[in-house]
Amino acid sequence: MNKSPVSYQDDSNDTLSPEMLQAILVGELETLFLVSHVLSKSLNLQETLSKVMEVLDDRVGLERGLVALVPPDQNELVVYALCGVPDLAPGDIRYQPGEGIVGEVMRRGSSLILNKITDDPRFLGRLGIYDTKRPFIGVPILSGDEVLGVFAVQPSSSHRELLGERARFLEMVANLIGQSVRLSREVERERKALREERDQLKRTVRGQFGFDNIIGHSFPMRQVFEQVRQVAKWNTTVLIRGETGTGKELIANAIHYNSPRARGPFVKLNCAALPENLLESELFGHEKGAFTGAISQRQGRFEQADKGTLFLDEIGEVSAGFQAKLLRVLQEGELERVGGSRTIKINVRMVAATHRDLEADVEQGLFREDLYYRLNVMPIYMPTLRERLEDVPDIAHFLLNKIATAQERPLSITDSALRVLMHHSWPGNVRELENCLERAAVMSQDGIIDRDQVLLTGIDEQVMGSHGGQIDLDDDNLDERERVIAALEQAGWVQAKAARLLGMTPRQISYRIQTLNIRVKQL
């Protein structure tokens, strides 16, 4: 950028020749183009405004530039850029409306031209940068009728004809600055809205996958919660053990969203859902042309989970060959895409889950011992539903609310239905319970799930203690139907023997079985 050979001189009485005016106009047009180019490069106002003032100083002799803006929701000017002061922080210098010459331009909302800056008594001299013998031009930065700020300079020439032209030129520059300021603020508003939306979504996700969303007040579940709270703080690899349907994925979610990695991605993959050749591509990614159908490069789940958590469900189902590849990633923290040769570093926390007896698989040679120890750093055992039957009512109500939302109608469940649910062994755990309640809800016309609807789902009605053992027939908390069923269970469904346990005659117990609508097992 070539600086124009303009030096200050008092030429206020000279007359501008047409050739000189033409040269000035051409220079201003070229400068406008450069200014627009600078403003289009970045939305960093302080950076672009400083460069704009450098252009004006170099090209057309508009020196000692100052740009002050009115921040949103405020009523004062904040100096954002000052020519020759690159380290200026916005907010270091402020003007109230009407304060000094700069504040006066803001107050009146129109341009101000001074032949000599000290001729105006409002000149404060606070900045100490102005030449008191030179003229001064201040123009408002507008957006419609709104004053966004003030742009002020000192021209290198005091020629009166040139001052008027310089003021018009400066108004054009201020108009470009106003557009940039408006755009920058709109972008910032959108960014702020997106940040707020992101934070709200994260709070919602944490609420959905926090401990409060995992139902359970029994002792086995309290132990699980305590383990999750402890392990979530660290990057330790976790292996979640338990039968199918016990909620292993919910625990994996809770670990991630209560950990320092909560801001990172949480990526999930069911290892049993894919054959080995697709599983490798899914986890490690592939390069274009690595195999038939690989039409483009693709990141794998490990790369997608970088700086976050990767949850591998059913880890016990992967083949021995794939276990070796997985072990290398866990040990070295690096991988190569399928068909590629470049080593990619990753930073991923591993959470795995399985329903298999991995210790038995290791003994039989079905699962690598070194991978087992790499995964089993922090094991968490999920209790079965039959081991925490006291949680069944709370879980049932939670699932029923979920079903009610899907069916778009209110649903409720009676105490007698809950007693039946609490007396079932639930081999399919929570998943079976949810399936049972959904079928019962479908068969309920009025939205009230009673014992009969529960029995129609096909579950066996049993009477068991909280851990599946026999219950006390003299327990006052049992109703008559539960007491008869318990006696039949203990008597092996021999009615005469059950009658003796209850102190009844065979006819009496037969009558109660009929009137209480008890389905008798056929021996």
C-alpha cells in the first residue's frame, strides 16, 4: 500500500483546480474499495476498524482516526479503535452523549466540521493525540435513524472546499462501517442464541441421563449410583455387567454426562448388530476405495468420539480377530482407517457392556485375556429386576408415563396390578416390564390398568418374597388372594395341602380359588 505524499499545510485560502479535485475523487473511490475489502475480511470489529483507519491515513491523509460505538442496550460511546494505539481495549475510553466533540456528534446525529479543533469550546483534549492547529471532522455511524457510533479524523489539509468533500467521503466510509457493525452484532446475537440453545440442550440431556432419571431406591441400585459417581470423575475404562434389559446403556449415559467429558460427544455402537467386516469399518473408519462401496472417506466411531466417550454394547460378541485390533486402539490410543496407512491419534474414554460371563469365555479361549483386563478396570454390576422388586412400582409408574405420552392419553395402574407385577420374577428385566405394561395399556379401554389386564399379557402370577423366597402366610400386609396364592405355591399347587397350611377345608380353598379368580397351575 503506497502512502500518498500528503503533508499538512494551511491552504484554506487556495483554490482547488479541477485536475486536483478530480485526482482527489479518484483517490477516494480507490480508498472506498480498499475499505470495503478490509471490512469484508473479518467480523472482529476492533481489528477491521484499526485497519480501516490505517488505509485512510495512508491513502487520503485522514489521520488520527477514532471509532467509538454505542454497545447494545447502552447509552454511551465506547472507543473501539484509535489510530496508532493497537493495544486499546474497548471500554478504556468512554464518552457520554454531548460530552466533548465526539459526544456532541452522537447527540446531534449529524456531521461536525471544525476548521481548527480548538475553536470549539467542547474540545476536551482527553486523548492527547490531536494537533490543535488542524481541522476536525466527526460523522455519525448510522443504521437507519439509529446512531451506532461516531467516526472522527483530522485531515492533513485545511482547505475549506476539501473539508466539505472529506466530510462527504467520511460519511460514505461511516456508512460501510455501520453495515459491518450491524452485521457483526446480528452474527453475535445468533451466536449467543445458539450458545444458549446448546447450553439448554446440554442441561436437558444431563437431566435426562442424570441419576434422577434412573429409577431405583433399593440397596443394589444405591451401590450402583455410588460407583457411577466415583468413576465418572476419571477417564477410567468401565465395563458394565448385567443381564439383558437391566439398563446398562442408561448407566453409560450417566457416566458420560456426569463426567468432565460431558461437553464432548457420546457415541454408541452395538457390537452384536454388525458382522465383523462392517464392524471394523464402523469403528475405525475407511478410506475412499478401501472396498467395494467405499465411495468416500469416512470417519469411524472412535474418531467421532474424540475427546468424548465411546460406548460399545455387547462387547463380548466380537470375534477373536477383531479383539486384537480393538486391544491395540485401547493400549496405544491410535488407529488406522480401513485401507489407509496414516496413524490417527485419538483421545477417547471407553465404556463397554456385556451380558456374557467373560471370565468363562476367557477360560474357554473365546475372549482374549489381555483385552478382558484392559476393559475390566472398573466393573459395574447391574442388578436384575428380581433382585430389586421393591423398585417395581416406581419403575412401572415411570414407564407408564412414557407409554401415556406415546398413546396421547392418561394412564394409571391399580394397587392390585402392581402387586401382581411385584410377584413376577421378570426374566427379561425392565425391558420385559415395559413390554408387559404397553400390552396392558393397549387392552385397557379406560386407561386404568388393573390386575386383569396385567394377567392377560401372559405373565405368570406368583407370590414371592423380595428375593424370590417363600413369604410368611401370617403376614398382615397380605390380602386374602395373595395369601391363598402363596399357600398354593408352597404346597406345590396341591389344593388339599394348601388348605392345611391355611387351616381350611379343601372345599373352602376351592371356593376361594373360584371366587378370587385364581388360575391354578396344572400339575
